[in-house]
Amino acid sequence: MKIAVTGLNNVDNPGPGVPVIRGIKEEGRFDAEIIGLIYDALEPGAYMKEVSDRNYLIPYPSSGLDNLFERLAYIHQVEKIDVLIPTLDAELYGFAKLSSKLESIGIKTFLPTKEQLDLRAKDKLFKFCTDNDIKVPENILAASIQDLYSISSKFSYPVVVKGIFYDAYIANNLDDAVSAFHKINLKWGLPIIIQEFIQGDEFNVAALGDGTGKTVGAVGMRKLFITDKGKGWAGISIDDPVLISLSEKIIEKLNWKSGAELEFIKEKERNEYYLVEINPRFPAWVYLAVASGQNLPAALVDLALGNNVEKFSSYEVGKIFIRYSWDLITDINKFEQITVNGVLNNG
């Protein structure tokens, strides 16, 4: 079997590709070679021999879906890919649109539909939550600087300024909000989400939905250390039936098909969970779920292959993950391979 995975950008804001691959490799039932699909020649995961067997450069979906499909079809002709797992937010719309074409040439995926992606999008999340009686921070959509002047009439500072795909900044005043608006607009475009700031602790759930409303697995985590980019650099698996039940409700309402990360803040005064984001893929900390007893990446492979998958009934509490940096040394000829030929063989 050959399984292709994206998101090998294992940097300070890591992609989920490497932990997804670790989970698949540790399952033991899959005699699989891993094909890394990378967008940049310096994605660290491509150079990790224990992670991927071969790696191919692919074009960003924004360069055109025809270009992306042609490249994937060529790689498939060489490798005969069985399952493809995209793991990055920004690429999922493109891969969702291509899923039927990929299936027609023999590449299986297990992806949300465009409609499901739209329902949980950051600019639509407030409506989804209010329609389904789920607590969510108030927000406004800003399409211009002028829209920022309405913040003070609706919220008290601080507020959270978010991009449509990535990036979030806490703004303590209008000047901060304007600065964050420009940064995010330059990188990710419009609209910009201005979200009510909820004071409390951050909790995340890694989950897998089977596309019929059922949750195959869900593992709760509380962040122990957060970087200046808001990323969890350490976390612990927790036992909270309320959090898991709420996550299962969200998966059911979306009929979610694929992996997901649900981000919550537990408001301190009322001790209630507010849903702040639904990321449409496994989180970069998904290996904590594997180590806690729910191998969600392997279960996704089974679902893509059409295999029967039983729901995980429990997981170990008190497992901690801590990220760390490690200088990976390689040779210039490896870099030349990927930049000149578009392929890197780790064999």
C-alpha cells in the first residue's frame, strides 16, 4: 500500500503531516510506503527518513486545480497511490473539489464536502453555532478598515482578529486591530473576523467523523504551554465528558466526514465551553490521541479504504505532549534533488 500525505512543514507552526504519518506507521496493520507531498523544498518532514519514503513537490491549489490534478496524476502513475490524506486548511477546498477525479484514477480520499467546509468556516461559524444552540463568541466580519470603527460599539477590548484560514492576533485597542488587519489581509485576504475575547482556558479536541453524523473517536486536550502564535506547544489529555459530548454533537450536526480539530475556551466565571474554531483536519498534536489509545489517522485510512471501523470507547488520561526543536542535518544533493527534479527519495 502507498499512502500520500501533505503538511510536512514541521516548523514553529507545524503541519499535521508528520504526526499523521507516525500514527499510520505505528498501527502495524498497514504495510505502507509513505509518499510525502510538499509545497516547499525546505519542508523538514521530507528529509526525515523515518517519516517518508519518497517526496514530491506539488503546486499550490491556488495555482489552479488542473495543474494540481495533473501533477497528482503523474505521481500516481509512478507510485500507484492508494490513499491520499491532505492535512492543511488552505488546501482542503481544492482537494475536496478534486476528490471524485482522484477516485476515478484510483486514489481514495476521505474528505469533507464543500458544503461541510463552508458550514464550519470562520466567517460562518457564528451562524452554525447559534442555529444549533452551541455557545460561541460574538463576531463581526471586516471587509475594510472602516469596519473596524464599529468594534467599540459592539465589543469591549481586547478582541481577537482572525484570518479566514490562519493567523490570529489579540488587539487591545483600535491601533492594534488596524495593524492586525493589515498583516492578515496581506497574507490571507478578506474578510477578516473580529471576535469577542473570551477569558478562560483553552481546550482542544482531535476528532474523526464518519460522514454519517457519528464520531469514530475524540480525544480532549488542555493546553499547558502556548506560543506567541497561539499554538499549543505542550498539552495533556483530559477526562471531560461534557467536552467530548459537545464535540460529538458538533460532528453530528455537520455530518462531518474526516478528521477535525475543535477549539474551545472554557469561560472562567460561568465555567461553560465556547466553540471558537473548527479546523477541518487533524491537529498537529494528533499524535497525542494516538499515544492515548485512539489512532485516529489509522482509522481515517480504514474509512478511506471502505473498511468497517468501530468507535473508540475510551482513551488514556494524563498523557502529555511537549514539542521540541531538533537540527536535522542533510546534504545539498538532497535539496538539489527536490528543487531540480521535484522528487526526493529517502531510500
